Amino acid sequence: MDCAIYARVSTTDQNCEMQLRELREYCQRRDWKIVGEYVDTGWSGAKISRPQLDKLMKDASLHKFACVLVWKLDRFGRSVSNLVQGLNDLSSYGVRFLATTQGIDTDQTNPTSKLILWILAAVAEFEREMIRERVKAGMSAAKHRGTRCGRPKLEIDRARILKLRKGGASLRAIAKQVNLSVGTIHAVLAAAVQKG
């Protein structure tokens, strides 16, 4: 059987070697041919569009392989709606989906694995929502203690920016001198023009 492998990690300081090694060995044991490896590094599973996943889905629509293998379900997608959409698309192309470490296989002859697939997807989404709630609660508690969250507030010396501009300095030169972006300098100057 011609197969495609999909692997993903969320941060650029991680790598997919362990996932890829296990997926390659899985195919080798079954004498399946790997016709493509699609690897997204630094992409959250919650993102609908990922470069290599998009390419995989396009190649699936062109019938370049008969099945897609992932190491674990959450590597493919973590929200139920994204996962369901992706699996429905693969099914419509006649492409089988396997999550090898979880024994999930969308082979049409195995309705039990489809049920397990939907349950695991729901649990993955629930876990993600719980993490999000804990992060929000932690940020709220930090704010309550007086800790400032988020980016530090920009210190903008408007008078200096206006003086430099009146002196003939370019936006880039001003940005470099006051350590701000060109866009911020442009916004400050535009606001000054509006004020008159």
C-alpha cells in the first residue's frame, strides 16, 4: 500500500524524529511503501492551516497515496471540528487514516475505531479547553496580585519624534534613534498631523 506520513511538533526547538522513526518502522513491518513525508515544525495542532498538512491534503485529493499515518491523533488535529473535517475530506478522497500508537484506523470495515476516534478527539479538545481555562485563571490571579501581563507598554517620546522629523530625518532614521518600529513612527506623525 502507498502511504503518506504526517508528523508535527508545536515548537521549533522540538523535532519529529521519534514520530517519523516509529511511523517508518510501522510501514516497514507491513511492507507498505512510503511515498511522502509531511512534517510541520512549530505549528500548533489547533491551527486549521499548516503548510505541510495543506500539501498532504492536496496530494490526497490527487490520489497520490492510499493511506495517511500519524503517530498520534493530536498530531493531525486537536479540535473536533478540524479533525472531523480533515477525516471527512480524506474519506471522500478514498484515503484511509491511521493513528498508529492508538490503534485507530478509519478502514471502512472497522466502525469501532471510528467511534474511538471521535471520543479521543473530543477528549483532546476538552483537555485543550481546560489548559486554556487554567491559563486565563492564572493571568487573572497575577493581575489581581498587581503583576502586569503581556507586552511592556511602549515608551514614546512624541516631542522628540516630531523634532527629528522637522529636522529632516527619515522615518527609518527616527525609528532607529528612538528604538521603535517605522510603523509606530508613521502612526505618531499621522496623529500629530490630525491634531493640527
